[in-house]
Amino acid sequence: MTGKANKLSCLAALATLISPTILAPAQAQLTSNSTDPIDITGEQFEAFQEKDYAIWTGDVHVVQGTTILTAPKLTMYGVGEGGLREIHAEGGIRYTNGEEAISSQKAIYDADQETVLFTGNVVVVQGEQVLSGGRLIYHTQTGEIKFTAADGGRVRGIFINNNASPKS
């Protein structure tokens, strides 16, 4: 991930959600511009070395500096191979970095595709601006996003123009 300022850079958070004990420190970041340690807490942690995955459950909180991700369950695949393949956060996730916030029912980071897929009641809030829909794909390397509607629905954006002068 580049250090470019991107208004939706918070979407890349799941792309790097892993503890420093599993990946090299340069890859172990919840936010792209922080050297703060990552603190992961939950009610339970299980590692399945033979099947190469690990699970955090029970009110999982991932904190790095001012960035916070919460989810009932976080599953990491490929943790023993020396490279993370996928991360699944599910059960109603919330992400905030102090400027933007994202909520959805599920988020999946795919290392091979370099994408984060948010599904189920996706809402992105940045200040007064709000986008909502059923599915959001974020390409972590390019910053490209694609928001699609839930079945039978529509993507909605609410944008406030603070630069517009009031009409008299």
C-alpha cells in the first residue's frame, strides 16, 4: 500500500490487520501511516497450525493509534505460510480512523487480488458525506472503489457542498 493520501484510505485497513508476531513489522499495520503497535483483544484466540488459520472471537477490538476496528469474529488465513492470504471480519464490523468510518456485516481482504470486499449494509461516512449500498470493493494498490446496490436496491450518496454560497 502506498502512503498516498486517499479519502477512502480507511478501506485498506483490513488489508493489513495482522499482529506483528505473524508478519514482518513493515507489513503489520492497521493504518498506512502509523508506527504505533497493533493491539488485538478478544474473548478468545485459536490458532489451527495444521490448517493454517487463526480466529479471534468475542467482541474483537483491533487498535493502532487512533484507528479502531471492531468485529465479533476475525479469521486470518495463511498465517503460517509466511504470507497472509485472506482476512475475514464478520458479524457486524465497525472501522474508524478519526476521520472516516465504515460499517458492514462482513469484510474480506484478499491478498492475491489486493482487494477488500465489504458486504451487507455497507455505510461509509466521511464528515457529513455518506455513501451506502450492499457491496463495496476497494483495490488497495490503486485506490479504485466500486460500490454496488443490494438486490433490488440502489447505491446512495449524500454529499454536502460546504463551499456553496447561500442564495438570497
